[in-house]
Amino acid sequence: MREKAGSGLLIVSSDIVATDAVGSALMGIDPVEVRTVTLGAAAGLGEGDLIQIDIIGEELKRLKFKVKLPQEQLRQSFPLLEIIGAERACSGCLIPLLSSLLLLTEQSTKLEKPLGKGPEVPKERYGCW
């Protein structure tokens, strides 16, 4: 099946950080809030500042759309859920957790009370081991 001309969107760059920055901005997410963009730019892997990126084609503001981030969806679906250490977890750990919780959301699962507290984890052990 063919798509109509103009119905798709393609972001192409030899700069992976710029690609993530532009893609984030298109979804209504400030690139400064995206770890891959900020860490990649800080490491010198590419440009994360939209002002410094030469964008050819349509203007970003004409193409922009808003997505609901997984964290926003989870807060709405599970207001009693607190994920400790999520800000320091790598995407390899966090994405399967978020995906599983979103699947529970699609199945209309609700938390009726807060989940029990787990063992205390020292701050230096948050994230991947």
C-alpha cells in the first residue's frame, strides 16, 4: 500500500544528536529534556541546540504534533505509583518497565492502594548494575 505524497515524515542527518533534537521538538518535547540529546551534545557527539541546526524543508512549527510521554500516561493511569530511581535508569531497564505498565493500562488495570515499599536501595546503586 502506498502512502499519499506528503503524509510521511523523514528526518535525515549525519548528526545523530541533531536528529534526536529535531524529532523531539516535532513531538512537542523540549530537546533539553531528552537525555540522549543533552548527554550526546555534552560528549561532543553532535548538535543539540535547535538554533544551530540547519533544517531543510518544512518549518518545524508547521509539522509539530504533541505526544503523551509514557511517564505522563503512567501518572494518569497509576497516580499512586512511584518508581524510585527512574531518572537514573538506562533505557534498557526503563523501557521494558514502562511498556509493561502501559500494557496494564490498556487492560484497564488500576492500583487501588499504594504498592508496598521495597528494600532500601543506596543512591549509588540506582540505575544499571
